[in-house]
Amino acid sequence: MIRERRNQGRKPYLSWHLSSLVLASILLREHLAKLLEEAVESGGGSEATRTTAAAFALRLAHETCKGEWFDYVIDLLRAHRVACSPELARKLSSALSKVDGVDVRKLEGYADELRSTRPSLDRMKAAQHLQELANAARTKHRASLRPLPGRRE
């Protein structure tokens, strides 16, 4: 009898938690997409907006385990033309361990961009962190990265 009550107590919470994640994902998707579109069109935006958008996307990546939110952060950084801070690199690394798959080519492209534009120590460190994330993603998601039979990459 006690076990039944404990199990019953968990189900509504899990159900509520999952439905709130789906709702948060739906509500934030449109807003975050608009912020990214504005950043692409204008070549940047405010640091506070970028930081908040990245934080929401990383939270969604952790909670939903969807790599699209991880990729969103990379797209956002590229649109703003800024280097990834060491703190954000740690958060991306943590998110990478949770998500189902990421666009490795996007990570590598961003690292290449950082290496090729306005070289500085911060940009070189960020590029190194991103390359390490790309390598980790390749290792973790190797099966999803294999080319289709008959196609060469």
C-alpha cells in the first residue's frame, strides 16, 4: 500500500514535468529563432540577450536531450561573431554529454572561423575548446556520423 502511494505520487510529477518541458520548448522555439534571425541579419546584438538565449537553449538541451538546442548555441555565437568563453565551453561540454546528437561540421566550422579571423589568445583557446567538443561529439555519436552506403564525404 505504501509503495503504491509513492509510485502514484511520482507519476503526476513526471507527467507535469514532461508536459512543462514540451510547452517550454514550444514557447521558446519561436522566440529563440527570432533572436537568432535578428542576430544573423544585423551581425550581432546585445551581450545580455545572447547570454540569456544561450542559457535557455542549454537548459533545453539538458532537459530535452535534443542536440538542436546545442546547435542553436553554436549558431548564435557564430551570428554574433564572438568567441566561446571558457565558462560557456564547459556548459557546452556538459550539454554534449546529455544530447542525442549534434552537428559536428557546424562545431568545426565555427572553430575554423575563430582561427581565421582576428587571431587572439582568447579566440585560439575557444577554437581549441570547440575542436575538442567536435572530437568528443564524433566519438559519442560515431554511428550517426557514418556516411550513407554508396556516398562519400
